[in-house]
Amino acid sequence: MASARTQVRQPRWYWIPVRVLLVTFLLTLLSFAVSLLLGILGLVIAAKLQGTHANVTIAYRYVAPPAAAVVGAIVLVSAIFLEVRHYRQAKALADIERVS
């Protein structure tokens, strides 16, 4: 019985920036939404405790964008490291599979 030989596919390096930017964009958008929600809830609770009206534009201007920017920067750096590591590992495994 002959062994079935499959074609080994080498990983493509040009997909790394696409995946990094997609993950960074999605997680930054998600962090913006979550921080905006938490900022609005915090402002509403603080306004209720003080007996005043809540000015939720503060959450739009001073809470959500800085939080999303910090999370976006962290996600960008970590996604770059993870994708490069995944690429190098997949390349090494494809080379090993090709040789054997």
C-alpha cells in the first residue's frame, strides 16, 4: 500500500499585517464600546448620588477614547508578537513535514 503524499503548504507572511490590523481594530472597537458603557454608568451613578443631572458627553470625550487607545496599543503590540510567533512556528512545522 502506497503512502498518500500530501502537499505541504507554506505559511504566507503577507497575511500577518492583515490579521494584526483586523484583530486590533475589532478589539479596539470593543474596548471603546465597553469603556463608553462603563463611563456612562459611572457618570449616571455619580450624578444620582450627588442629586444632579448626568453629563454623559464626558464619557464620550474623556473616558472612552483614551481607554480604547490604550487597549488598542496593547493589542497591536501583543498581536504582532503572537502572529510572528505563530508564523515562525507554522513555517518550522511545514519545513519539518516537507523533509520527512
